[in-house]
Amino acid sequence: MAEAAPNLIGTRTPPPFMIVARQAPDAARTAIPAAVHTDGTLRPQTVARDDTDPYAALLASYAEQTGRPPALLNTSFNHEAEPIVCTPRDAIATFAAGPLDALAIGPFLVRKERR
């Protein structure tokens, strides 16, 4: 969430797109270590608080339920040497071929059977 940017990103100007790498402040290293690259940087993207935005609602709900900062790791969805998933068909094929346990796509949640 944009309001967490000063503490987690170290800037008062929240970046709305994931296009700039920044040195991760200690707060980010502690609160969201999975988002910090091995070189100590992170590539943040902020979301403004907006009751109609599902991502903003997800972040706000996460923060409310966990007591942690409103931040989650966002990553590309693809396998090594494959292009980024662009369609529901791509998503299902990538999910089926990979190690993920579940796939949320639109209003659906698909889970793999554990054997």
C-alpha cells in the first residue's frame, strides 16, 4: 500500500509501477524478506488505498488479519525459459507443470491433489 512506502521502500513518492530497483531499508528486510533480492534491493510497486480496487482490498485485509505491514510479494508467473503467462490456458498449463499447490484464477480456486 502506498502509505507503507516511506517505511518499507524508503521513499515518500510511492512508485505505482515495478520499474525501479531500490536499496531495501531494514524495515523491508524484516517485514518482507522474500521481496528483497540477494543484492539487497527490491523492486516495489505500490497500490493506493481504494475501496474499489481488489488489490488494495487484499493488502488492507492482509494487514488487518495479520497485524503486519500491507505488503505482499508479487512475481511473474512462468517457468524458467518460458514466457510470462498471458491467458487462462497458459496459467492452467503452467500450474499443472509446476510445483504450486493452488491456482486462483478469476472466481476459481484450483487445487492439486496431494499424493
